[in-house]
Amino acid sequence: MSFFNAVLKGIAKFLFWAAYPVLRVIYPMKFHWEDKALTEKALSGSCVVFSNHLGYVEGLYMTRLLKKYRVWTFVGKDWYEKKPINWLFRNLPYISIDRKSGLDTQWLDSTKEIMAGGSSIYILPEGHTSPAGSMDTFKPGFLVLAKQTGATPVPVFISRKIKPFRLTHLVIGKPLELDLNEKGRPSLVLKKYCEECKNYVGELGEKLGRGEV
């Protein structure tokens, strides 16, 4: 690594570290854990963290909130490759993904390589935002990743769209035990567990409403 690249990496890491207290003030968040000890144990290894998708700052926010667990997430290729900020993304826990091409598999290879080093990944399975109180069908990519890496799926519920100076509740669920190698047509097995994962995120929201977490 050249001296110039080392400096850029150092600046990026400093900005990433400095962003945490700023984000916590601008975007106040209250944490709820379904079983903190159990989930933290899972997060000490490689996990696929997934949640409902309400806004556009969730990926940035989640990598900061879960920073001690080495959680990475995705940035659209169109943003990742913008010259003024590309150096920042290249030196931080972000992976480029081509959202416009259904044939892009580079994200999967890049992610598996990163997770092999013990990091986790945060994914938004809906693929687009949905209004609070509803979720679209979960796409199976996050479970394909979990199956191929042996990573543990960890569900998260976000109570509402994250907005400046408005409290949002975040419920981190227990790690899920899914038999992704279950006998049957793989596409149907994944579809079944996608629905179960979606329902589990919804159940975390219901537990929050009942004061059980």
C-alpha cells in the first residue's frame, strides 16, 4: 500500500469513527434485544443481519451502530463509483452492488471473501423501501449467502423511517436456526424460509408494541 493510499485509509477510518456520536445525536435510536447475550455470541462470528427497509440511511446507520461486530453493508454501484466519494467507500465496510443488473454476482463473491475473515453483513431483503407497518416479499439473496457461508441469520426490526431528531426503536432478534439444506427444490426451500424471516421481523415489531422486548 502506497503512502498516499495509507493516508486516505486513515482519514476514512477517522471519519467513520467520528460519525458515530454525530449520528446518535442526529438520529436518536433506542436499542431492544430479544436475547442480547445469545445474539452477541452469534455476532462474534459471521452473521447475515437483515431487517425491514423504510429509508435510505439504514445501511450507513447500521454499520455504525453495530461497528464492534464488524458489520459490512452494500452501496449501489452508481454511488460507489462516484469519483468524489469512491475513495471513502473503498476504505470503509461497504460493498458495491449493481442494483440495475439482475446478472450481477460480483457482490456475492466479494461478500463471501469478506465474511471468510469473520465479518458480518447487513442486507435489506426487500430490495426497496416500504411504508412503516408493511413489508414486501423478501428476495432470497440473503439466505443464499447464509447457506453458502454457513453464517447465522439475525433479524432486526426498525420501528419507523429514520429521520433527524426523531426517536426510532431498533429491535435485534435472536439468531435464527434455519435448515437451508432441507430436502426439496432449492428455490422452494428458500422461498419458504424467506417468508419465515419476513414474519419473524414482523413478530419483533409486535413484541415491541406489547412491551416484551
